Amino acid sequence: MANSQSPPIAKLSRSSDVPLWQQLESELRSRLQRGEFVDRFPSDRELMEDYGVSRHTARHAVSSLGRDGIVERSRGIGTSINARRITQSLGHLYSLFQVVEAAGIEQTSVVLSIGATVDRNIASELRLNSDAQLFHLARLRLAAGRPIAVDYVWLPGSYTSDLQDADFSHTSLYDEMERSALGRPTSGSERVSAVVPSEAVRQLLKIDSQIGAFELVRHGERSETVIEYRQTFIRGDDFSLVTDWQRGQRSEMRLEQNKPIADPMN
């Protein structure tokens, strides 16, 4: 499976307290993160030969990846990467637009409202005077035409002239902020909570009263100044919060799609 362009195959330690299958799973995750296996995922036999492990060990490692939705097995085809899986570490400032697009799924938005506004509570979140003018953008986010999130964003009013005429049906707010003279957030904090969404949010996401949502509240900063206050509701039937961890390493939590979103174009 290895070639001249691929990094050397890592050796698994048989003297380690970590089971071989778990070492192999961790190694495969690392290779996936490095962008390997673009053409195809290795077969169990190839993993046995490359890493010197038994078929049971190879299958155990791959099955663990399958339970996380990273790969999927198909009879007669073998193991393949689940290209429709959306996952993003919450330890990094990210764009939902870029996360969905990176999963190979077209992301579109329906703009619910856009323009200048005044809101003393939001102004407080942005550390501005209560009567300060703000720029507000509300969008319904869709992946392959399916509602996945409702996104409400407020920025200082200085962004209004640069952003109010932008076409947000298929673009990233951060990209548009980057194009402006004022720039985009470079750091920030985010809080994630499980909530019962309002009736208005449920109607937009097309979910019933039995389905909850994740509420993501973000404060984006640039040069230690808060320039973004964001409140996003993501439907809870499609996503989970998942933490990956290894002994001796810092764990990170990520938002993960529970089941693939079918792309109607495929």
C-alpha cells in the first residue's frame, strides 16, 4: 500500500500497554488527517501486510473507524471513506460554510434578514455603547438542500457598508469580512449547549417538538477586540458532540454528523 510518495509506514509497538488494534486505529486516523487514502482505503489484507497484524486486529481497527462514521464497509466493494461525513474540532475557529463544503456537500443559505440594527443587549455582548449601530445577518443554512442550522450574527456597525450588499446565499461571512478593510476574527470563544429550540427555529429547521438542538454562542475577536457575536442553532437529530482522546494527549471536542446527508445531485 505504501509508495515512494507516501510517508514510511509507522511500526506498531507490541510492548505497549495500548492494544495493537487501538494503535492501528490511531495511525489510520493520523494518515486520514494527512490527506492519505484519497483514491481508496486499504483492504484488511493490505493493513495486515503493511503493519504485520492479524486479520482480527485489522478488522477491529477499521470497525472502530466505521462506528465513528469515518469509513463504511460495503459487501463486494470493501471499505471506503465516508465522504459525506461532516466533522469539525470545536478547538479551532471555523466556518460552517467551509466545514460543509469540505465534506463535498454544497452549502447554501437563505437570508432571513440583513442590514443595520440597534440592540442594547447585543451591543453589550460586543462591548459597545447600548445605542451603537450594529450589522445583523440571519440565515437558514442548508446542506444539499436540507436545513441544518439557523445562524444569527451581529457585528459592529462599521461593517454595514461593506457587507449589506453581499450575496450570502453561497458564501462565507468570514470570507466577506476578510475582503473588507476591517478583517475577520482571528480568535474567540464558543459555548455549546443542548437546548429546546423555539417554535420559530423548529419551523425553519423542519423539526418537531421532540427534537432538540445545539446552541452555539460565539464571541469572535480580532486584536483582543470583540467584533462578532453569533448564535447558531444546529438540529440535534443529525449531529452529535464527540471527543477524541489518547492517553497523554489533550482531548478536543468536535461536532459530528450522525448520518450522511444525501446529495440530490448524486
